[in-house]
Amino acid sequence: MIVGTLSLDPVVSLYGGSGSAAMSLRNIGITREDGNIPPHVRGLVIDQTDHTIIEDVYLWRHAVGCEVHGQLGVKLNRVTTSRITEAHIDLTGGPEITLIDCRMGRNGVSELHCQAFLRIAGNVDTMTMLRGQFNGSADYGVLWLNYASPNGIFYFTNCHAEGWSAAFLVGGHGISQKIQRIIITGCTITSSDSALQLVGGTLMKNLYEFIANSNLFACSLDFDQQEAFIITGNRFIGSVNINCGTGTFVGNVLYSSANLMGQMQGVVFLGNCFESPTARLSDNSTGQRVILGNVTRSS
């Protein structure tokens, strides 16, 4: 275990320099001395390295758990973060970043509240998160800030997300390039009192395509002028609200109402099942749309 002084920033740094050398860090804990955690101090920084592997690393008591400025192909495998005050994982640059079996926040410990579990900025593109765990306490699940890549594709597969108080996916200030695609597959997105609001901040106006397949959304889903969406085979506990936009909403199971509003540019709402007898489709939309074969459970 490595224990830094309270103000040390970062506690550990992997720097590749001009050669962008591949590095690795495995089987270690990184923390800092007791006391109030200063702003912006980081536990681990990965800077200018190609194909670096971080594996079985536990980071706790930092403002930012792990910050990545990798050149290419940085991989975080089984990285756990806890007691973080700003962002558990901060991605500020580099293509083809992969996070596998990472856990942000722990059950059974006194977690600290932070801004976001995962924060994304700069030229990050083609990020893949597999079997990620979002736990603890944060304003947002995933927050894009000052984002500038023209090739942004983000995959979230078989993840479990809870513990945010505002929204799960949020676009903040300074987004200068449209995010090309967000793909969520086989995930459980849950929160007791907040919604999955893709309209949060400016994300909806800066996202080209949103794809969701075979997920459980225990919160609501809100679309506002979404340019393209494909929503298939999901289960929605919260309400679904679609205002304008283009896309397909097919073969989903809904326990609350769905609301279609505004001028549609080509929407197909097809073959969905309203599982609760009180759940209904409310269509106040106009424009190009097809609404067909949706059923409501009778009792």
C-alpha cells in the first residue's frame, strides 16, 4: 500500500514521455493521510502512455481517484475507488480506453459525495465500460465536460448504476464536438428519486445517436429533440418522455406511462407492452410517426 501526504498530487504517476511507453501497475492500494481531502488532489495519474494496464488497484481518499491522459489503449481492469470528493475516474484524453470490472464507490463504508462517478473531457473516444459498478454518492453518473473529440463512441455493457442524485448521463459546459454514439446494453440503471435525463446540461443537443438494448431502467427516460435513437427490448419502471426527434422505440415493457410530444421527424413506436393497467400511451405529437401494435395489460 502507498500512503501519500494529505496534499500530495498525485500520489502515483505513470508518465510515458515523448516515447509513450507502455506501463503497468498491479495489486496495490493507493491512499493518503487522514484529514480533510484538499481540492483536486489525485490518487493515480496515467499520462502519455500507450497500452498501459492498471489492474487490481484500490484508490481511496482522493479528490480524483484515477485520471487518464493516455495516448492509446489504456486499460483499467478491476480498479476500485472509494471515498472520493470530485470524480472517481477522470478521462481527459486518449482513444480506445477500456474499463473492465471497475467499481466506483463501495457498499458498507462511509462514502463521500462527489460530482460524478465518471467524468469525460478532451479528446476521449471509443471508450468501453464492461461490468462497471456505480455505487456510493454523486451528483451524476457520467458527466461530459469540455469535450472535444469528433469520434466519440461510448459503450456501457452489463453495468449496474445507482447512487446519483441528479441524472445518470449529463452533458456539461464546453462541449465543442457532437458525441457520435452512446450505446447501453444489458445494464441496470436505477435510482430511488432521480431520472435518467439525457437532456441534462447540453448533452441532448450534442449527441447524434443513443442506442439502448436489453436494459432495466428503474428511473425515467427523457428525450428532447434527440437526433437519432434506437430503443429495443428494455424494461422501464419510470416514465418515458419523447419530445420531437427521430428513431425507433420497439418491443419494450413499460410500468409507467409514455408521452409523445412535439414535431416528430420520423419516429416508430411499435409493439410495446404497458405492464401496469394504469400505464398508458399519451400521444400529443405531430409530424412523421408510426404508432402501432402497443398493448396494455388488462388486469
